[in-house]
Amino acid sequence: MKQVRIGIVMDPISSINFQKDTTLVFMLEAQSRGWQIEYMELADLCLHNGRAEARMRKLKVFEDPNNWFEFVGESSGALGDLDLILMRKDPPFDIEYIMATYILEKAEIEGALVFNKPQALRDVNEKVFTSWFPQCCPPSILTRSKNAIKKFLDAHGKIVIKPTNKMGGQSIFVITKGDPNTNVIIEEMTQSETRFIQAQAYIPEIETVGDKRILLINGIPIDHGIARIPNSDDHRGNLAAGARARGFSLTDRDLWICSQIGPTLRERGLLFVGIDVIGDYLTEINVTSPTCVREIDKFFDTNISSLLFDKLSDLVEERSMTKVKIG
């Protein structure tokens, strides 16, 4: 089999957190298999006369916290000539992100396997898509309306409100009925009723059990995950916000939630997904650049990257066989 060329679209590699970064773990796995890594940032992508192209830098990566990458070459060419592209750019999910998915969708049409699937990245908002599985979720509302949010707060007593386009616990508020800051928080979050926000009923298990991250490969969950437990002075169960991590094995309820959403993830081409579960409830479906591989591997001595890349290898081989038959 010829050498696999894998493109990685990500944020600047020089700025990643070596101890936590999942994309780096993926690149180390690709390199261990002899695959050629082509590194790209959003500014490297373009559509040129209708063809998806990019500036690509050949990359070597190292398991060294002081020196984790080296560029060893550069070229420009068609994205469709790559065997595989991983889209690992972090949110914000904005118009620039959407433009990148259009370019990657064209690359997909022109011959490359792209994961997660570009159309699915556009269609599956990480906060909002939980509404496709209401049987798994806490009471929630997506709205711009100040009055609707206040009625939701009155009904549930304590709620969480979130923007729809951010990550890592950014701009997440907990509001309790009677909080004198309620009006200003809602006005600021909705930009005076010009932006949709999501509100969910507060789930008290966040304080004791934490916010559980569960990873799925092709709709099938990994047996273990990590629970992110907020510090006493913060409500957010995000490692980026200072939460502490604890390993856990999936419960029957966790597995049931995965069984509810797994088939839809597969159908939409969402190969690698991280869901968030608090108590008995699904709260987010993370598709853009799911993390926590390093943390789960550390707790349980697993190798999640190897499992993912076994699947990617199978897909590349299937595509190669298809091309041979067509030829």
C-alpha cells in the first residue's frame, strides 16, 4: 500500500497545550504508522477556479513538551489529492469556520476523505443538536426572547445559559430565580434579543459527579471517560476553566444515551465525537475538535488514537479498492 497522505487542519500548532492537545496525539499516531502529515491552518485553504487547494507544510511531531513539531517541507496543491483530511479547527463556529467547511466539502468531492464530514460540521451545532434527542436531554430552550428565558427560569428555578458558538466553558452562566443580575445577563447574552442562546435546567450532579466526557468512534462509545468536576469557586465543568478530572467507566444510562445518538452520528459522517453528560442527561454533542483523549488514556492506559486510526485505515483502504475497481 502506498504511503498515506493525511492533511490536518487546525489552529497554530505552536500555540497548543502539549499536555492536553488531542490533535497532537492524532498526529503522533499517524506518524507512527508511516503516514505523511500535511499541516494546514484556515489561512492556507482556498478555492481556486473551483478547485479546493491549500498551502501544505510537511510536519514531523515529537513527544517532547519543549519541542513537539518541526516543519520539513512545503508545497501547494489540490486538497483532493490527499488520502484523508482531519478538520480539527477549534470554535468559534463563525462564518470563517463555515467557509472552511465549503472548501473541505469541495475537497471531498474531488477525492479526499474528510472527517468529520464538512456538511455535518455545518449542520450539527454542538449545543443545539442535542434537541434532536429530547429523550436524552434536560428541559431546554433555544430562543432570543428575554421573556421566554425568564419564564423558563421561573419554571425551573435554576438554569444554565450558553452561547451557541463557543467552547471550553466560555460565556456560560448559571442563573438562580431572584438573581438581581438576571436581566443584564440575558440582555448581554442575547445582545438585546438579537442572538439565539440555549438555556437548560440546572443539573445538580455537576457539583458532585461532574460533567462527563464520553468519546465515540463511528457512533460506538469508548468504555471509559473522564468526569470534569468544577472547583468550589466556579460552576463550569471544563478543564480549560480549571475543573479537575476523574476517570470513570460508562454506566448503563451513558450507554443508552450513546445508543440513541450513535446511528445518527454514523449516518452523518461524524466519525469522532465527544458528548457531555451530566447526571442522566446529554448536554452537548461536540463535533468540531473533541478533546480529552490524553486524559482518558492516562487514567485507563488506553490508546484511543490507535482505535480511531484503525478505522481511518480501513476507510482509506476501502476508498483505494473502490478507485481500483472503477479504474
